Amino acid sequence: MGAKRCDVFIVEDDFDIREVLTEVLQDEGFTVSGAANGKDALLALGNGVPKPKLILLDLMMPVMSGWQFVAEPRKEPALADIPVVVVSADGNLQQKAESLGASGCLRKPIEIDMLLSLVKRYCR
């Protein structure tokens, strides 16, 4: 299967979760990049990582949280229009995603069918 050429950027501090999400999406033909925290993600996005069509963002991370990260790309015109989907186990996930201006949310543990459906929505 050829790559769908839809770049997805995963910002998740849990290495195992980041790796599983990457593997699942790559198996479906998507191109995937990732970072362990918001600061590393901003550095990668500013240093030539292809502009993603979608960012999957954990909220609770060391160094720079998802809350802090989401404010930064909005300051950069080239990154401001990238949809962000919050990925969290938080009980008030929907409310928090809306308060961040996120395009959507996925609850942990992530259901693979929901993940793929969501990514395909942004990668038509």
C-alpha cells in the first residue's frame, strides 16, 4: 500500500503509546513524526519536519505540557492552522479539548478504529 502522504505528528511523553500509535498509523500508510513533549515538538516543527495535517497531543507531559504547547503554534502563522486532537485519559476530556480550541479529542486507552477514523477525516 502506498503512503497516503498525510503527515501526522504525535506529541506524547509515554514512549510505548507513541510507538504503538506510530506503528498503527504507518501500517495504514500514513507518515508519522513524533516528540516526547511540547518543547521537542516545537523544535521539530520549526526545524524541517514536514508540516503535519494533524497533531495528536497529550496534555500531561514534562518540560512543556499540551496546554503550553497548544498556545505556541497559534503564534506561528505557518503552524496556526494545523488541527490539534487532544489525547488523554482525563475525565473532563471533551470540556478541556474545547477550552483549548482543539479540533477533537480521543480518550485513552485509544480505540484503534476511532483513531483511524479521526486521522482519515483530516487526511482525505
